[in-house]
Amino acid sequence: MKKSPAVLCWAMVALVASCGSGDVLGPEDVAGTYVLEATTGFDAAPAYGVLHLASNGELERRLGFGEDEIVWKGRYRVRGSTLEIALWPAGTPDDPSLYRPVEYDAGVIVLSYGRPNDGPDITEVYNRAEPD
């Protein structure tokens, strides 16, 4: 099965995990709705973005570009003080093997990943809007 460039791009995510003070986190500490506040690296920045982490470990990421919306599904887990997420395009088979650590600190999640066409890395900064 051939994977899309977006899936391959996400699979190559290389991030340094940073979870504030190093305290042990639980799902209840990170579950909630996060709103996209800043981006870098996009050719055309999204008009909006939402990242929802449910208390059952499921997540959903929505990015809006004009009239188009891109939806990703996934799962997250907390290991000690590290938040890890796995994302895949909605409507495709689940692939939890793609877990990668992401930056998390005091209600801010930073996703960083390379681009399939060798452009600058993309960074998305989400701020927690409300707990789950």
C-alpha cells in the first residue's frame, strides 16, 4: 500500500519532547480542546486549526484552508512527563505505530514536522482553550 506524502511526512517527525517541569502527566492533564495560535512553514497558512484530545486517548486535528478542511484522526498517550501522539488522515486505517513525542508545556502543544517537498519545517502552536 502506497502512503501519501503527508503520512510519510508525519512518520518522519523528529521532535524533542518537552513537558515543562518533568512532572508525571496523566491523560486528564492534557485532555481538552486546543486552538491553533501560530504557524510557520506553510505556503498558505490555515485560516483555523483545532486539536481535540479526548479523555479516552483519541484525538482529532482539523485545519481549515479557505473552504477546504483537512481532518486527521489519531490517538495520544502520556508516558511519564512526555506527551506522544499518532496521527493519520481521517478515513484511512488507524496506524498507532506512528506515535511521536511532541512539545507540551502548561497547556501549549507544539507540532513540528518536515515537508515532503523539502521546504522549511512546519510548526503548529496550539493553546488549550478548554479541558475535556
